[in-house]
Amino acid sequence: MQNDPELDGKYLGEITKDFVKVADTLKEAAYAIKSKGFSDYPIFPVSKMGMPIGQQFLKMGELSLAWNYNITYLDEFVQRGMIEAGEKEKAFKATFKDPDEFCCLFVMDGAFTNFVFIPYPEDGKEVI
């Protein structure tokens, strides 16, 4: 699992504009998922349309966001068969980046779907 090169052009700029506005909120939510024992693998599905996965977290339009943000974790992806239990799940866990440093987004836009890891900004620094 790697960031898709297509993301560099079409999506990265759009996502980064939103991410700057919500990075702290997403980081706090990821921390809460981990600290409350729900999962070590928090995931934020993002889309411009409605999403069938996760719970709505931030709506497009709030904070001038261009994307909707849901919140979930790895178990839901496995339960829905989006990530196969067993080897695929182990591979996902092996490539999952530290959720204290990186945000895992599941970008859904039409036929394009992919996991993207974006580093949280360090205090006072820009994203990416």
C-alpha cells in the first residue's frame, strides 16, 4: 500500500487545503480512538459525496471544507470486506504509519479510491 502517484497532481493540492484546517481535529480524534482502546488503526474516509463507511465527522462546507470527513478504523474495513482478513489485513497493518505522526485518509472520488498518509504539521509548520 503506497500513496498513488495520481494523487500528487489532482488530489494532493485539494486535500492539503482542507487538511491544514482540520489536521489538529483529526489528530485529536485519532488519539481518542487509540486511547479509548477502539483501535490502533484510525482511518478518515474523505469524499465530496456521501460515504457508506464510518460515521460522519466533519461536513463539506463546515470550516469552508471541500471534502466530507468520516471517522472509522481498520475493523470496519475488514468487516465490510474492503480489506480481506488475514494476509491483506497484516499487510495493511505493516504499512500503516504512526497515527501520532500521520493521518490515514481513505480518499473516495468517483472510481478513484485509495489510502493516503499525510503527516500532521509540526507546531508552526506547513503541511507537506
